[in-house]
Amino acid sequence: MLRPLHFLTLATLLCGSAALTRDATAVSAVAAPPESGPARLPRVAPESAGMDASRLAMIDDVVQRGIRAQGFPGAAVIVARHGGIVWERGYGTLDWRSSVAVDAERTMYDLASLTKVVATTAAAMVLVDQGKLRLDERVAHYLPTFSGGAKDQVTIRDLLMHRSGLPAGREISKRGAGPESARKAVLATSLVRAPGSEYEYSDLGLDVMGFVIERITHERLDQFVRHAVYTPLGMRSTMFRPAPSLRARIAPTEQPVARGEVHDGSARALGGVAGHAGLFSTAGDLAVFAQLMLDGGVAGSTRLFADSIARAFTKPGPGWRGLGWQTCPGDGSCGQYLSPRAFGHTGFTGTSMWIDPERDLVVIVLTNWIHGRASGGVAPAGVVQDVRSDVVDLASLSIVDGGPERPLPWRLRSELQIGWISGQ
């Protein structure tokens, strides 16, 4: 029987509910060259990973229901366990008019708020490991322009846990102004509550976190994560501001936004590189990153950060938030069957990634829900929400090596289709 869903705001549903220092060798000094990085996870038979292939096959029906309801034109899904991909599919097409099929390894999606964990939080984990960033240090220590009044009390931990006191967002773009003007607007934003007192999911807080990373590394955020994280992992299709030559591989978002241009307006105002949004990637690349998290910061012979740091950043805290990461309350896009130690994030464009260390499980669903329907307008958020939840649930319920087989729910969300019709 399905548990009742919590009533969450659209932004929370789509973008997330949203003490360690040590000396370490700089990752750039130990990283393997790009060609030797683990460019993809191996494909394995579900049975070899303790999973039921017939239950995994039900994912096909779930995603196809979403496409038939015009919730999104296509999707990329990867399920991995014990370091191997047990289910990998591209569904539908890049857009409603195109005949180009989605390929889970090649099709690039605008990740939206998954940027917060795959870029900004990942960079923070590397810097904490190197002893260059301290979680309980004041932000103003690293970024003097973020200071004055209560801002002087905001810590790095507050930013990552969305407890800085900054609002969710604000209009930072002005006609004719450039990225530097937008950056100044972010830094000038006043707090709306006392630091550390309450949770409010804040894009601005992760933007400030990105500025801190840039101040410490003396590099743009995109440059640092490229050489410190993506290159050693062989994540060749993960980047901010993808080149025009890659546009044919990119699933478009809303019609006014050019293919390959970030959908989020604030990220565009900041030049396409922001701590809260702007990253593009493939499901295949994200599977490699998720495996890094399961393996405690180690990929092959490359160590990006310590296992203790991975655990600390993904430990459930107040409001089901980790440090940058969202943890799983047993509902929403993480489904109902992941363990309490599961963590991940979602993105407004229709993306999600969930990682369960207790079950050694990774579930990635990428869609361009925000692209709208073939008949016009954006589909109700319930379509992509239910599809993402069902895929995670089916992946979890496909595990058969942990005890008696768990029964399937009497109806999947995508079968009930509650809220799939506008105004329902």
C-alpha cells in the first residue's frame, strides 16, 4: 500500500527539500590523467548484483506512461548496484519534434539543482579534505565581501545546510548588466532571519558557497571542479557552458532558452556558472560520480576525499538535510524503500540522483520536464515526480539478496496518475 505523500511546495518537490580538517596532497597532484579515469561503470547482469530483472523491467512501463502523458519527451535512467550498471535505458526523444533518441550515455541534460551537489558540494568536500576549507569557519573569513551585521555569523556549514538566513532567491539580473553585477547583487542580499535558526532552501546560499570556493582556489568554479573532480573520474560529458558543437546531444529546456544554455535565469545572469545551477551532464557520467560517493571518495587509484568526509557530508541532519546533500525522508522523489542513510538531490528541470550506501544502490533519472508538452504548456509536476519516485521504488524492490522478497505496492504512482491532469 502506498504511504500518503507529504504536502510539499513545488520548489521543494522539484529541487530538493531543501568537522573535518586534515592535511592532504592536492588532488591535482595525484589525479590520474583523463584517459585513465573510470569513464563509465561496467554493465552487469541484474542477477549478479542480487537484483530481480523482471522487476527492473517494470521501469519501462513507468517511464513510458510519463511520456504518453506528455510529461516529458524523453528520459535517461540508470540503476547501478555493487559497482555495476544493472539497468540502463534511454527513452523517447530529445524533444517533441525531434527523431533523435535519448541515449543514457550520450544525451546531456541541464541538471539544474543537481549542480549543488555534483559541482559545489563536491568541490567543498575536496577542499575540506585538503584542509583549505573549515565547515565551522565564518564565511567572511574566506569572503570578506560577505560581511556586516548578522552576516558575520554565517558559517560554511550554514550555507551547505540552507540555514544561512539568506532568502530562497532574488532577482539579480538587470538589463544590460553583466555577471559581475549579478555577483554583487548576490553578495549584497540581506539576511531574512538569524543565521542557523531556520531552514530555507536557498539558491543564493549555494551561490555564495561557490564564491568561497573560487576565493580559496583562485579559479572559477567550473575550472576547479573540472580538473579536481571530473577529469580524474573521466566524466567527459559533465560541464558548465557546453560548447556549440555539443548542442545536438543536449535535451532542450523551455523554448525561449537556447539548447545548451542553462535554464535557470539567475545562473544565466551569473554567466552560466553558478553554485546553484548551470551544470550539464549525462546519466552515465553521474553514475560514475555516484559510485565515487559510495566508495568513500575513491575511484580506482584516485582519492578525491576521505571516506569520513563523504559520511559527514551525507549524514542526515535537521530537516533531512546533509551538507549540500538532501537525505531521504521516505517519500518524495527518493521513494519509500531506500534506507535512512540514502542521500541525493533533484533538479527543477526534471532530474534526480539517489544513492543508498546501505543497499549499495544508485538510481539516476534525467528528464527535461520543463520542456513542456507537445500540445503546449508544461505538464503538471506530478508526472515527473511520480515517475522518479516509481523508478526508485522499483529499483529498491528489485533487490532480492537482503532477505525475503518485499511485495510490490498494489498500485504504482504512475498507474494512479493523481495530479497528472492540470487543475486536478
